[in-house]
Amino acid sequence: MAVKSAVATDIVAACKANIEENARDHGVAGKVKAVVSDVFSDVSDENKFDAIFWNYPFIPDHSGREYDDLGDIERGIRDPGQKHLKTYCSQARTHLKPGGKLYVSYSQIMGDCPAFSAIMKETGWNPMLYADLSAKGPQVQLLRLEDKLQALFGAQDGVKQRQGIRSDD
């Protein structure tokens, strides 16, 4: 099934032009809408998606700085206090179609696993390993976040058979 349309967001305003250029270069400019948005802040609640993916900035920042204190480059790799991850997980259900899938990139090597797991538990998601990208370079995994409430009433696909990263410890 071909993708009819996509919304690509970034919190860094300069990235909007990069998204648009990449869409033109790949011949999908008419299908991709670029939006400057702090997670879902500028994505309408009326927008419902079959899938949502976030290349999460998982490198911990223990400096005590606030997100607004970071430069654009650091915003691409850090989320102080993991506030944006909490927002992503808390608001994603509003933007998913029934049966929609939620994905996030993460690193079990470089990320703060206890904090990540606590946020997953608090927001009702169960992270399941979808793809391990570390064989191709960076120590990064692609996770599918399974809605724990949906899982109680029956999974809609075979995701429960995939290897999980425990968030209930």
C-alpha cells in the first residue's frame, strides 16, 4: 500500500526547509507537509495517522539545563528531563487512527533506560523491539510502542510475538 500523505515535524525551524528539499529530491513534495512543531504542539488534533515515528533525542543530559537552554544541534540529541518523550507518549493516542502504530528510535546503550522505562509505564506503552539497527553502525533500536490498554483487549497484529523491552520493572 502506498503512502498517500505524510506530516514531517521538527522543533528546529531551519529543518523545515530541509524536510521540503528532501521531499522534492525524492519526488514526494506533493505528499509531504513540513511543520515546525514541539512534538505535537502544531499538529492538529483532527490529524489522525496510521503510523507515527519519532527519531527521539535519547542522549541523557544531566546538566540541569532546560530545553530552551540548548542550541539547535543539541536539541537533535538531548531531551533534558525527558519532557518531550513524556509529551510524545501522552499525546500520541490523540493522533493515532484506531489500530495505528507508534514507533520511536532509542538506544539501550546510550539512553537512560530506567527513565525511559518509567515513562513507558506511566503513559501506558509497552516498548517492543521492531528492528535492531546496531549491526549497521549506531547502537540504535527501532521500537514499536504497544498500547497496554489495547493489549488487554487483544492485539491486532503479531507484535506480542516480538521481543520486548521490559517497562514494568
